[in-house]
Amino acid sequence: MTDRKTLTIKNTWSYVIAQPELAGELFYEKLFELDPTLRGMFPPDLGHQAQKLTDMITYMVRRMQAMPDIQKEIDALAVRHAGYGVHDAHYITVGGALLSTLEKLLEEHWDEECCQAWTELYNIWASSMIKASHEARNNSL
């Protein structure tokens, strides 16, 4: 990931995180719109879940230039998600919901460069989590 993309992500996330409750609410609205079957994987009250989501993204954005340093945490997150019933295909849906949420919240700050940067970062995160969940599953066999 280039320095310019990193800067784009960090700058745009600062706009999003100014309204963390709204970000979480819009994300889960879009997620369940894209795949209503996912609703059952979450508690009825999404307030705490939305906070966990924005906290985790904030942490990962802050540390994105040091991904190897947080890889164990990403792996553990992936294993927990697999335990909740998350499958590889769900990462596509989550990515769509995240990008849609960012586009909606960022309005005039969302452009092709921003979309490409966030898409690349999400793909790095998702690929890493999918790999970790596969490794954990293979190790448990």
C-alpha cells in the first residue's frame, strides 16, 4: 500500500469516526440489506456491536503501517469470527457494506482514489482473516 493511500485512509477515517454511532448503524443496516440471513449472527441491540466495529477499524487504521505487529490480533479476530459462523463469502458482503457506509458518510470526500485505497486495505484485511481462519480450521483437524 502506498503512502498516499495510507494517508487517504487515515484522513477519511477521521471524518467517519467523528460520528462512530452513525458509522456503525449505517454499516449494519447495509450489511443486513445485502444479506438478511446475517442478522441472526448478531445480538438484537447492535449498539455495543457497532462500537466494537468502529473501535476495531480505528485500531487497525492506526496500526495499518505495522500490520505484522498486529497480525496475531487479526488472526485471533478471524478465529473468533469463524466460531460465530462466518464463512469466506461473508467477507465479500462485509466489504460491500463497509465501502457503501464509507461512501455515504464521506460524501464529497469519497472519490475514485479513496474507493481504491479503502478497497485495497479491506482486501488485505479480509485475505488475512480468511487465511487465518483456514489455518486454524486445518490445525484443529
